[in-house]
Amino acid sequence: MSGWNLADIWEAVTGAQPTAPAIVQGERRLTWSDFDQRANGVAAALLGAPGVERQAKVAEYLYNSPEYLETLLATWKAGLVPVNTNYRYTDDELVYLWDNADTVAVVFHGCFTATIERIRDRVPRIGLWLWVDDGTGPLPAWAEAYEDAAKAGGPEPVAGPWGRDGDDLLMLYTGGTTGSPKGTMWRQDDLFVNLNAAGLQPYSLDGGVAKIGAERAQHGPGPSAMPACPLMHGTALFITIGLLTAGGSSVLLEQRAFDPVELFDVVDRERVNGVIIVGDAFARPMVKALDEHPGRWDLSSLLLIYSSGVMWSEPVKEALLAHHPTMFLADLLGSSEALGMAKSVSGGTKAAATATFELSDDAVVLTDDNRVVQAGSGEIGRLALKGRVPVGYYKDEEKSARTFPEIDGVRYTVPGDYATVEADGSITLLGRGSVVINTGGEKVFPEEVEEAMKTFPGVRDAVAVGVPDDRFGEAVTGVVELEAGAAVDGPSLREHVKQHLAAFKAPHHVVVVDTIGRAPNGKVDYRRLKELAVEEISSR
């Protein structure tokens, strides 16, 4: 065996605490024994699919549900590879994703039946469609019922004829807002060691799976946490994998659109210990619900809110802590390609400043010629992480070489986030180089402009893009979404931003939109908003 396999570890957790809660969604409550046995049934069904071989790809076209996590475990048991699927994708995007991933089986919620029927003939490699009944229609003739497979599972572990290995993969496709989605390949061994190191009660790694089972039995069940954001994205998925690996339980919301009232109702009812969100897109509605319903919820069980992937602004953190000062807010800097690059933790009455993080031991900031940026130098560089990083992008050697370079014999992941290193060693995140605005020879990183615009009265959300400009090459442009009944004029917003940032970073144009259109993971499509801004400005 080459390293740790997550199916082996989760089976050890099941053996140590079979009756402990594993997954809760409304009235559905699965113990670890239930979870494991149902995953055995699904694993057996997947192994019977046409075209299945070692490390064949299985797409999860699902909303947050027990079936999502059962399928994840089932693929690992069978020695297959789970592939996340964005349920907002159009027909062409789905075809691209499943074809690029060489998908042979798809597990899907029934509400997606009509979409799949339109594209089935365009993805002929897929030989098995497992239909999850969500009350939206009957089982299609070309699919098999997921529940029949799950109920057929028993306590005997299921594995493929090729066995399991630490080299077995999890493949996480990136969002593709600045290019085609790419499949980030994580070895299970690397993923487990990373997540275990970040755990509150990490396992010893010197005694094999049997020792992990013994330690789990000694410590008892782990905490509960709720992914308020979609499991199809890395933020929720990675933290939930870490939670379950530590013997915890995943509490899932029932509604498919985020509702902060439902979130707090469930936290109160289920005594949830942690909540997983993605920045202000989730946190602002949560603050609003708490403001509108003071004292409605008992939040004493809530110890920690995790966020990763986008900016989480200081005023919003402060507002959350004002309602529940005994919890901690963990702002984690990471991506599909990098886990644990840096963190920022807030608690009590003090919220950490926006975009300010403490680097992990294996993270550095590198200049374009791969020099390490020195603290307080003012140089801008790219965040890089060494050690246990992904093995590359699936079927894309060129992008793999750029993102996962070897420097002085050490392998790094360099996802593209730019930052500076302050005199105290903390970093200030500036944003992705792929969306940087070049105006008059100056680089402007959108995130810092966006944070300044969001503090203007009446601005609900904001994005900064660069539009073509004859004089400066690109002109900084603010695309803003307003609160109901609010109004904003360009000069006022520009002067407001200039109070926080250098004048060249202030928006030259302002475009008001009904909605920024953030995805469920809180991210935005910069390319689409830039096209919208160019069209709007050219028509003026």
C-alpha cells in the first residue's frame, strides 16, 4: 500500500463508533454504520457499470445531501475517482466537464433529468446513471434507482479487484471563471495528511489504520459541522472530509437556496458546533437575520465559523461577533490546488483585518523569478505552498507545469494569488493575477478595490474590472449591486475609494447591476462582468 486511503480510514471510524451520528438532514439521520453500509451498496453498483476500471471517474451531479457523501465514500471504497459537478452548468459546460474527466458513471438528483436527456447522446462514455429520487419526477428508463443500490449494501466492505491505495485520487474541478475548468488531482494520502494536521485532535500516523480506529474509540465521536455552501466546491468538501475523518457528523440544510433563518434554526435544533460558509455572500445575510431576530436562537453550541475562497470583510466579521462573541471566525486561505496556505482567526470583540493572514510553515511568497519576498520589503509576489500538494491537473501537462513547479528540487503549488509580506510577517492578499487590472502601468488587484467600494453606504456587493481605455490601457471600473432603494453616483463612490486607496485604484467608471450573480461558492465570473461593463460604458 502506498500511503493512506480514506475509505480504509472511514471504515475504521465506523468500526470505532458504529452508532454515532454521521449525517443529518432534516428528519434523515444516518449513523456511521448506516453511512458505511449504504456506501457499500453504491460501491457495488458502480463496480458493475460498463467501462469501469481502476480509477474510473464518477461524477456527482447533486445538491448537498446524504447521497453526495455516500457516493464520495462509495467511489473510494471501489477504487474509483469522484468528480464534482457544478449544478449550475449549462448543457455545453456539462458535456465539456464529463468528457474532459472521462466520466463513466453519473449520480444525479432527479431534478436534473431533463438536462441529462438533452445531452446523453453527447457523452456516450457514460454507461451508468444513478437516479436520486427528490420528488421531482419518475425514474427515467435509461437510469437505475440509487436507493435500490444503497439499500442493498451490507456491513462487509466492498472493494474493487484492484484494491485500494494511497495513490487513489480525489479530483476537484476548478470553477473555470477565468478559463475552462481544470481537474485538480489530489492523492488521498496527501489529502488525509494535510487535513489530519489541521485537525483539532490529529491521529498518530505511525500505527496504521488499526491505531486510528483505536484512537477514535478512545476519544469518542467528533464535533458536528454544517456546510452552508455547496459540497460541489472545495471549501465545503475539504472541511467536511476533514470533519468526517475526525469522526464528526455533517449536518446538511434541506433548502437548496441559502436561507440564513434555516441555518440558525438548524444550528439551534441540532446543536451544531461549526458552520462552513464562503465570505460575505453568506455572512452578510446571516448578520441581517440576526439583526432582525434578536434573541431568537440559542447559538451557544456554535464554536466556529469557517470561510475560505473569497474575501470576508472586517465589518461583517465584527457584526457576527457582536451577536455571538464566544465563537471564533476562521478565515482560511486556500484553493482547489492548495490547502492551508494561511489563516486569519477572529474572536471576542476583535475581528481580523480584511485580507490579512498568517502564513503556514510551508507557505512563502515568491517573486516572478522565484525569489522569496522579504517581510516589509513592499514587493508583490505569488503565494506558493510546498510539501503535500496536488500531483497536477488532469490531462493538462502545460498548466500543471506552471501551477506546480519544482524549485530547487522542491515541488510547489502556485495557484496565482498575489500578496505582499508585512513587516510583522503577516501577508496581505491582493488577488488573482488572472484578473489584475493594468492601468497606466500600475497593477490594481480587484479585491482591495471591491472591499473599499463595499463600505460605501447602499452598496450591497461590488466587483472591480478593467475596461479598455485609450489613455491608460485599462480603466478601473466598479460594477455594483445596491441595497433596495439605494442610489450611488460615480464621483461620490470614487472619492470614497480614494479615502482608502491610492487615487489610481479608484473606479473611473461605475456600472450598476441588479445582481453581481455570485455562484453558490461566493465567487464571481469576472469575464462576464467585464463584458457587461464594456457594453454598458460603450453605449453611454
